[in-house]
Amino acid sequence: MPTAARLFSAVALAILAFIVSGQVMPLMPEGTDFGMFTYVNMAVGAVMGWVVVGKRAGRGLIPGITNGMTGTLAMMFWCLCIYGAYEMFSRAMDRRYDDPFESVMAIFELGFDYASMIFVQNIIVTLLIGGVLAGLAAEYAAKRFR
């Protein structure tokens, strides 16, 4: 059911994904083709805001803050899984894996490699502040627009 809290949190996490995407791009190797990178991240952020944060809004200030942090962590998890899977499929087309289990495990290994590259101080601070603000925006919308 669409609510203002879901809309506010979806927009807040999409904006957070846009900001963090801009911070991640300089950290990647030279010549990386980003293509739809920012748009995919914003879509994942909007979905996580709608499904994770907006669904649980209206329970109070502190639960709202932790709710926003949960949505931010879910957004980061799914973005890392998506890019790990994309890289795995690219490598699988080059026949780098011997069996299906090895390729599935590569998704998580690649996601972890990406996480170790992008988790630097400015991105962590941006994610923390953005998660708190997303949770507070959802709480505001849940209380204000009933």
C-alpha cells in the first residue's frame, strides 16, 4: 500500500545512492566503464527505501533511525551483490569457472572485493548520515501524513 513514508524513504535512499555513486567512481580503476552504474544504484536505493524503510516507518524516533540504517545496509548489500553477479557473468562467458558452485561463490568474493575498495572514511560517513536522514524522513512522513 503506497504511503507518504514509503515515498519519502524511497526518494531519500535514491538520493543517497546518487551521492555515494559519485563518491565511488573516483575509487575504481582508471578506465572503468560505469554505464548505468548510478541509475542502477538509485533504483536499488528506491526499492530498499520503499520496501525496507517505508514499511516499518511510524514506530518512533530511535526505531526510525535504526530503520534508516537497516535500509542503507540492505541497499549496499544488494548493490554489491548485483555488481558481483554482473562481473561473475562476464567472467563466466570467458569460461573462467569450472563448475556452477565456483561461479556462485565468485559473486560473493567479487562483492567483497568491491566492498573493500569502496569502504573508505568519506563513504562510510555519507552512508551513516544518509541512513539516519532517510529514517528520519520516513518517520516525519509517517507522523505528518496519516
